[in-house]
Amino acid sequence: MTDNRPMMKRRRFLQYAGIGLALPWMETFAAKAEPRQKMARFVSIYHPDGVGLPRQDDPAWKDWSWFPQGGERDFRLTKVLDVLEPLRSEITIYSGLSHPAARKVHGHSNADQYLTGAATGSDGPYKNTISLDQVIAEQLGRHTRHSSLVLSTNAGTGAPRATHTSSFDAQGRPIPSINRPKEIFDLLFVTQGKETRDKLARSKSALDLLIANVTTLNRKLSRHDRETLQQYLDAVRDTEVKLLKAEQWIDTALPEVDAHHLNLEVTVRDSRAYVQTIYELIFLAFLSDSTRVATYMMGRENTGGPQDLLARAVGLNNSHALTHDVKQPKGWQNLGIYNRFQAEEFGRFIQKLKNTPEPDGNGTLLDNTFAMHGSASSSFHLSRNYPIISAGGKNLGFQNGRYLKFAKGDQNNQAYAGIDDDSGWQSDIGHHEIPLGHLFVTILQRMGLEANEFAGIKGGLNRV
């Protein structure tokens, strides 16, 4: 029998060097290779301010209601989502899902819990929990240079109940997002050699000194101050983990990508080009296997900020104001056109994943990626019936081409439809919705994690 061990060692070296991406899987070496790792990716796109939901007796309902009309397989996409018709067999649309802890949280304050399901509330004490993407990143991130990619239009963390990020760590702290395309590209694909190594060494030295000083200080503090210090130390440990990971990867060659088509200086003032560039950077991050987990928050709730400029992509102004002006002439249509833009760019991203073969030959990038697009509001600041689209994941066990309705008593998505004020958000829910946490459990399981609970919700989602 031929000894393939030298060849396998070379393959492993090339993979560790960051160029294993170009090597197809060869059955010749499969018998002596290590067990093949399941490829899985996750990306969540969040858009603020909900979607258009006119009443069924409104002439706008037929064309400009976000949710489809019809059954599981024979649904009709309205003008809001018909840009996804070419991808019909690759998408699933959900209604009747929401987080129980957030159903009476005002839509200006609800984005914090979209991927966590935590009871962050509308006011008072604030405590969040880990987000879905970070649970996944804890496992999938072990195989990539970056555990996850956290992006937004606004950058940073924002404030409690006005977050600029969808991602929260194990202690419920917001993970800062980045928004400048050049910064994102440099993070993924640009290294500075000795300068990077020296910077890492300085960071480690400073961290060691900080930990030593804190240990001495801890003996002199009151119990309350020790608890406060412990929270700080948790953040320090997160930094330590990141530094250790950076050290492990510093000698691994960065992947080379073709970026000639990217305008890395584009800003949100050129709205459509900006959003397309963000999606392209996520695509390149996945293609190069720089990360397998990403989030992009298109904007924060509670109005204001760069995301209000995104509506310029369709010739409108102030994206948040569109939700307030639905009773104005062409109000539902204008909001629908803006929601259509969001769906169109998501669809463009999905199509690119679909058109790109996996480097190992196991289907396409889309087949191994669960992509999720949604908001924590449906109609006008109402934290119920989240409008969610998922795409891909065929090799992970997801079956698409469906419109899945989970609400009982609101099958046509007319609960609080047509409202243009805040009258609905504190009202009692008059129908039955399913916890979104069930879908999150299913996602975790199909990503290869041993999980049967998320945010206190046990069990996966039926029919998915």
C-alpha cells in the first residue's frame, strides 16, 4: 500500500498556511486523513424600524404589505419581496415568531434582544445575555482567524436599548461593531509584519501589568467593589483570549483576495454602494474562510444616525420617518420601496453565495451558510411577529421555498396592522405567537452544537 503520509503532512501545512482554500478534497487521501470537518456558516442581517403592514382593507395591502400572501408553498410575494422571486427555492419566510420577553418593549428599544432573547426591557435596570452568533462563534471560531465579524452602519456599541451592534458576549456586554469598509478589509486581509508583531507584544505586556495590579488592588476593596472589579476582569479576560488567538495566527499567511472592484472609501452617503460593499466584504470573509460567523446591523433603533441616509438609495429621505408617514400620500408604498431595497441587496448577496462553489467541492457557499435577514419589529414599533427571511443551509438540513406561518389567530398578519402611532406596543397580545428561541435552537443544532435550549426556550422549531 502506498504511504500517503508525506502528502498529507504537506496538505496540512498548506491549510495551516492559509492557502488550503485552493485545494479540493481528494478521496485518494481520505482514508488516512483526519475526520472531515463539517463546514457551516452563519450570518445575521438586522434592519431597524420594522416593515410596512397595511390593513387588509387598504388598497396598499395587495402590493405593499411585507408578508407574502398564500400558503406554505403557493405563496405570492408582494412588490416588497418580489425581488427575491428568482431565489424562491432558496429562501424561507417566517411569520408569528417573536421573543416573549420583548413583546411589550417599545420598538425604539428592542434591537438589543434580537439575537439574545433577553428581558432587556424598555427602561430601568439593564442586563443582556449572549447573542446567537456568539454562541455559534465559540465553536466555529476555533477554526478561523476571526471568531466572528461584527459590522454595522453606525459603528461602536451605541447605548443600552439603542444598540449599534447585534452581537453580545457571554456576559451580555455589547461587542463593538465596525463600519468603515477600509477598516474591515484591512482587518481581514492586510498585515503589517513586524509592526503587527510588536503591537501584539506591547498589548500582552500591558495586559500582564494590568492583571498584576488588579490582583493587588482586589485585596483592598469592599465586596461591592470586588463585584464591580470582577465584571471588569471578565472584559480583560476577553481581551486576553483575543490576544492569544492573534498570537496563534500571526505567522499564518493572510489570504489573498481580488479587491480591485471594491471602493473601500465608500460612505453611507452613497447608500446602495455602501450596503453592497459591506455584503461583498462578508462574502470575501466567508470565501477566504477568515471567519464563519458575521452580523451586520443596518441601523439602530430610536432614529438618528447614518442609517437614516440609507433611504437615499431609493430616492427617499430619513428611513426612520418612513414608518411614521405611512398614512401620508404613497406612505405605504414609500416604506415598501425602502423595504424592497433591503430585500434586494440581501438577495444579491444570497445569489453570489449560490453562484460560488465551495473550495472543497461540497456544494456552494450558500449550501453551507444559514443567512438570516430580519427585524425585531413588524408594524410601527411593535415588538411582535418579527419579519424574518432565511436563506441557504441545504447541507445543514434546511428546506427552503416555503412561507411558514406560526401565529394562531393572526394568520393574515393583521394584528395591529395599519397603525401609525404607538397605540399597539403596550397592548395585550390577542393571538398566539411562537418564541423565536425555538428557531435559534434549531440553528444551533444544525450548526453542529449540542443545544436544546436558548434564552430559556427549550426545543427546536417544528417544520423547519
